[in-house]
Amino acid sequence: MSEKIKALLRKARLTDYEVNAYLILLEKGALTAKQISYGAQIPFSKVYQVLNSLERKGWIEVSRKRPSRFFPKSPEAALKAAKASVDSEWAQIEKAVVDELMPLYEKIKSKEKYDIWILRGLENIIPKFKEILKNCREELLIAIPSIKRELLRDALQFIHPSLIGDKVQVRFMVSEGIDESLHGFFSKIGEVRKRDKMFGGGVISDGVEVLLIFSDERGEVTAIWSDHPGLAGLAKDYFNYLWRESEK
């Protein structure tokens, strides 16, 4: 018999001895335990254990006449019985595992709710800005609109290479009106592009965290921070759209 068939029978939850016993019965027909032990090369001390297991699993039947003779069930019937046994056992496992572990999973899911914060004033925005820079691991996208010089000065003192990891790819997109001397500063940290107009600014970290910053006519600064992947992904897509249209 081919090794492929033997491997498939083992996948049907038969042991090597059980495979050998079943195959010898298919080849020879009904046999005694002694004949099966000899023909399938199963130690006689183990052959009854093997045959009892095969009967319990539905692969063979036994004639109780003396001496007892064992004969195989059809492969189709045996496989149907094996599948029914597996399905029944799987249903029991599924119920037990779901009943026991789903409450733990639901507890974790409840902790995975995403946040959206509104931050007012630089004294609240800057700490969050620094935290984003520090925690970024792969990609940092920073958009700097045309804002009052004193506000820009306060913000830029925190955009420092020491706060950004060496492996982080940084891209700056700045408004046309920003002081040209800042380009040298930004270019030491990452790639810089400029465009004529931006209606707000902010930072996107690793595509999963976003801080959107804007100011009103009075110069009051407000920010929206979120770790919602949908919002962060939308902000990143918009940044990349503007980036492609920006001047190098």
C-alpha cells in the first residue's frame, strides 16, 4: 500500500499499528488476532489493544465466535463514522472554549476603543506633540501652515532630531510664506516640500496616530488628536495627495 494512503489514514486519526491492521484486513479478509499480529507486524501483547481501538473508532467489526475473527468495514463507512466522531468532539471543544474564553476576549475588545481628543492652547498641544514624535517608529508626516511667527517659534523648538528615532522617515510640508531659513533646519531631519496654501497643519505618526492643528483669527490654537486608524489613514492619504502636488 502506498505511503500516501498510510499518511492519509494517519490524518484520519489512526495510529501506525491501526493503519497496518486495517490494511492487512482489507488485503486478506477476516483474520484472527494472531494472524493480524503476524501479518501487520504488531506485537501480540498490543494487538488486542489496537483492534479494540479500531472497533471503537468504527473501522472494523468482530465475530465473537471462538476464535474471534476481525473483518474490516468499508472505507466509506469507516470514514463517515470517523468524521462524525471528529465533528462531535469538535462541537464539544468549540462550546467549552467559547464559553470559557469569549468573556476574556470581550474584555480586551472593550479596551481597544479608539479615542478622539480636543486640545486647546499650546500648553496642552505641545506635550502631546512631543509624545507623538518620541513614540514614532517608522514614518512621521508633518504639515506646517502659515501661522504667526511666535507660534511657529514655540512649536519648532520641539521638532528636534533628539526626539525622533534614527530609523524614522520624516517628511515636512510647509506653506510658501514660511521663512526660507527654516528649510535648512527641516532638511537636516527629513525631506521638505512647500505649497502655496494649506488650510491647517499637524502630524501623522506611523499612519495610526494623528494630531490636526489649526488656529483662528485671534491666534488661538486648537488641535484634534486621535488614534483611530480610519481618521489617521484619511489624514495620511490627504497629506500624500498634497505632497505629490507640492514643490520640491
